Amino acid sequence: MSLTLLRRHAVAKTGNGSEDVAVLGQHAYAVVDGATDKTGLRYRSRGREVSPGLFAAETIADALTDTTEDLELAVLVARAGAALAAERERQHPGLRREEYPSASLALLRRSTREALIVGDCRVGWTTQHGAHETSGSIPPDEILPAVRSFVLEALAAGGEPWDGSGEDPGRAVIMPALRLQGVFANRVGRYGYSVLNGEPVPEELTVSLELGEARRIVLATDGYPQLVVGGRLTLDGAEEHLARMLTEDPFCVGGLMSTKGLRPGQRSFDDRTWLELGEY
């Protein structure tokens, strides 16, 4: 049976522009999550000036959408990466690799139900045995949130708690490391991780899934900390879980530990996109 789009849901963390992009291609579906900028550069994309993260996400999405052949996922990723590299060099030649605009993605080939995760996006699926989920990982993003949390909790313990306004003192401490972490992009090793930044993506840093028996498949960005809640893979459950976590941990130093927290006027700590597919 063929897969069809059942639900598409996207929310920007600010309520305005998002750096997530959904792809509904002829042969593939994807969600693409542009990385938060640390350079201050701007790019042109789709006729307007945008952040590096949105530039990366849109360039990758356009390359995937323009592909009319039913290609292997690794080939699709390579083509999208080449398109990103070419357009980056045209607009900002000679950048250091840690300055490259980049994005994570979860990609699904319709004909075979193979999925591939590059970076830290998420995939959920259901079978007759229940609901399941998995995600990619970025080792620096597993270390630096703990440092940020330490700084904020240390300030609070010392009688100088951060109230959420002004500069985030914890993020300020880790910002030099955030700017550096790109040197580990697509390098196999202790801190290595996969990301689409225009370089070749090592297969061993990605997550490959065979989902031939799946009845429903969800591709999501990491703005959703959990897809399967209470044993069920539902958008309502994921949204309710996120809302509860944001209420309990708005600065994202505990259960939602992150490199950034909820700021005044924001809807969440990150953009989020949910693409749900099923049989018909």
C-alpha cells in the first residue's frame, strides 16, 4: 500500500518565521531543520534575505523537491549537500567550515519506506507491535546544555537567578564552544556528528531505518522532545508533552535541557515540524 500525507503541523518558536522546512517530493518526504546561526551572516533565498539556518533548510528542501528520480537516500543527501555547497560558495566564498550554514533532516523514500536521519531530527512509526521512535545525535549538544544548566543553577544558588530577560548568561558561557562545534561536523570520532553542510556525510554518523512494516510514519524536527507519549504516536500527545515540559522547565535546564531556553514572547525553545504519513 502507498503512503500518503495524513498531517502536517509546523510552529515557529517566535510565532513568526521558522527555520524548519517540510518537503513533499515526488519520491521522498522530509523535514529539514536549519541550524541556529552563530556567525551573524545573511543569505539570499527564494528572493529574500534570510538567516543561515533558513538558507540551508530551503536550499536543501529545494534540491530534494526538484529531484524527479526515485533515488537512494544517500544519493539524495549527496545532491542536496552539493547544492548547498555551491550556493554557499556563490554568496559567501571562503568561509571556515565551522561557519558553514547547515541543517539536520529526516528523510523518507516513499517506494521502499527507508528512512535516514542526518543530525538530530526524529522519526516515529507504528507497527502491529506498538509505537516506536528514534533520533540522531550531536555529541556537543549533549555536553554543552549541561554546562549552560550548571551556570544558570550556580547563579541561582549564589543569589543571582536569571529571570529570563536580557542575555542568557548560561548561553553566553557556551557560545564560544557552540561556534567551534562545527569543526566536528561530518568527522568520525568522539565528538563527530552528521549534518548537511555541503560536505560528504559519513554513513556511520547517520541513522538508517527500514520501515517496511510501518503503518504510520512521523518525520519531526527536534523541537519535539518526544514523539511517543504514553505508548502512542500522536501529534496531540507530543504537543501536550511539550507544553507540560515548557511549564515545568521554561529555561530548559532540567528535563528539557538545551543550549537555549524559552524567551519572553516565544512559543517554545525551538521551531517544530511534524509530518505524518500513513497507508491508503
